[in-house]
Amino acid sequence: MNFWLQQTTPHIQILPRENDSQRQLFKTVMRWVGTMTFAFFLASPLHATEGSAPASWVDKTQLKGDLRFRTDRAKAQGAPEQIRNRIRLRAGLTAQVNEKVDVAFRLTTAGSTADSVISADQTLDDANTKKQAWFDQAYLNWSVTEGSRLVVGKLPVPYWSAGNHDMIWDSDLNLEGSAFKWAQEFNSARMFAHLGGYWFNERAATSADPGPDIFLSGSQIGAAFMTEPVDVQFAVAYYTLAGLADSPSQGRGLRGNSASPASATSYRYDIMPIVLSTEVSLKTLAAPIVVYTEGAQNTAISDDNTAWILGLLIGKLKDPGSWSLNYSYRDLESDAWVGTFNDSDFDAGTNVRFHKLVAAYQIAPAVVGSISAFTGDTTAHTQPRSFDRTQLDFKLDF
């Protein structure tokens, strides 16, 4: 994959670190976009149809969430086995402001500020102490036109991942900024595009780290073709975290990313990957089959810059008694992606390679039991260290 991308993909340089004027321009544009978004929102004719009876707040509000109980066993090379019992509760409200705009927020459990970036699990310990809850979503969703939406605030990751895997984006991660989403169907085909900009780290000029603010931007375009008996979906995305090099690590630290020579707790490189995603679904057999793959290459550097995953999903959870099996293998080099955004289950970020198998069974409506098994290496591309993990989950949706 590394060779292929080098041959077919031009090197892309966005916001060079040495060009402060371009970085300042990017900040100004981001703030202007935010201001204009709310200006258009306030000025546009989004009120209810004249003469229609006003709906009650109950009719316009939806409560949604889930509760998960987990037993987690982990064994790292040279370390004692650890077994934890954990819970995750996520509960949110979505309210319809008018025919085109919804607002939503969600509360979730989480262990600490650092943990809360990609995990909502709370460990049951500390003599039955109270457990913390955090806001992990708060956003408006504006239907600009048929097929297009603007989402602003602390929002779910808008980008598609083949097989819904977590090599790039963890399922508990929520970004902070704005995203534009577009989709259009053409007979048995569908095209889609996602574009967004997000705050990663605000660096105060008076702090011990007086560098420029760091922004994450991302764009993705893709297509899906629905035929009998095969569906195919693919996408290409480009993400940039310019200015990351030599800045302090965020969340739970470097999590596999290379450390700067100037500081063991700072990033060494910028992160600017191109990501290719493909998913093929076969629907004719008794159990549906999905083959998925994704590859990434960080165009900002030339070494330790690739990641890939290959997976197979059999079955689908839809009714009581239904089941699924999901196997995948992934290999992430140290600086293919930023470790603080991905995979809180194997929980090592980048510089890993491991197998993952998940078996799930739907026990009752909205009730699922599953077991996940992981085996592989952390620090896989420097000093491999074996690591095994097993997770038994019981999840209820409401």
C-alpha cells in the first residue's frame, strides 16, 4: 500500500508549520464560517408552516440511549492479569426546533478527563463511590437542503468507516467544530461527501506552550452501488492535523505516536493521512457476508506512516435469535494516525498489530450479548510486547 500511494498520490502540504500567515488565515476562516453559520441560521425562514397547530414539546423530543455492562480481562507481557467490571451509560435528548433544525445533547459516564476522549466506561471500584457523568454531545443539526445537512457543536464523527471499525475513529469519540454532510441517490447508486473543521487544541499565548492553535480538518467523498446480490461502497478521505509536531500530547498521551526530540510528551510529526475504504456485501446466502478493508498513509512523513485493516463480518443483528461474527486484523505503524482518536478496546493507539474477533447474539428486542477477543502486540514496530484481552458485554438500548 505504501508503494502504491507513493506512486499515485501527490504529496499534499497544507498549512506549512513555518508559514504562520497561512495558519492565521485558517483560524480566521474557521471563525468566520462559525459566525456566518449562526447568522444564516437565525436569518433563514425556518419557522413552522403558517396556520399549523403547534406541537407539544413531548411530540418534538426524543430520548435515546444505551446501558452496557462489561467484564474486561487484560494480560500484558510481563504484567499481572487484570480483571475489571465496568459500566457505560449514554443518554441523550433530541429536540425538533422547527421543520429544518434539531438540537441534541447527550450525557455519558467516563472515568477521567483524559479517558473521556474515546471511552465512556466506568470501573466499578473505590468502595462504591459515585460515578461521574459528562456532556459528550451538544450540537445543532440543520437540514440545509434535501440531502444536505450542517452539524455544529460537539458532534458525532461524520465520516464513514468500512465495517464500522475503530482503526481511525473510536465509536465513543465526538468531534468539536462543524461538519457539512451531503448525499444523493441515483437509481441503484448513492454518492456522498463529508467536509468538516474541528478544534483540537487551543494553546493560550500566556501558557507554557504559546504555540498556534491546532485544528483538525477532514474531507471524504464516496459512492455506493446497490445491486443483486452484491453491494459495493468505497470512499477516499484526507485528514490534516497541521501544527501537531512539537505540540504537547492530548487526551491519554502519545498512545503510540513518536515523541519529539525536544520533549518526551510532545508529538514529533504532523498527521496528514489519505484514507481509502472499501466494503463489499453479499446478500444471497442464509447469513449476509461483508468484507471490508481500509488503508491509510500519512503524507507528512515517509517512514512508519501506514496503517491497514482487513475484516470479515458474517450475520446481522436485527431480531431476537439473530447473531453475527466479526473478525479483523490490523497493523498500524507509529505515525500513520493520531493515537488519541482510535480504538479504546485494545487500548494502545498506534504502533500495534492484532487480531480481533467479536461474537454477538440478540437475546431480546434491544438486548444484545457479545464476547470480544483480542490478541497481538503493542509497540509492535519498535519492541513488540504481547497483549491479550477478552471482553464480555451485555448491552441494552432504549
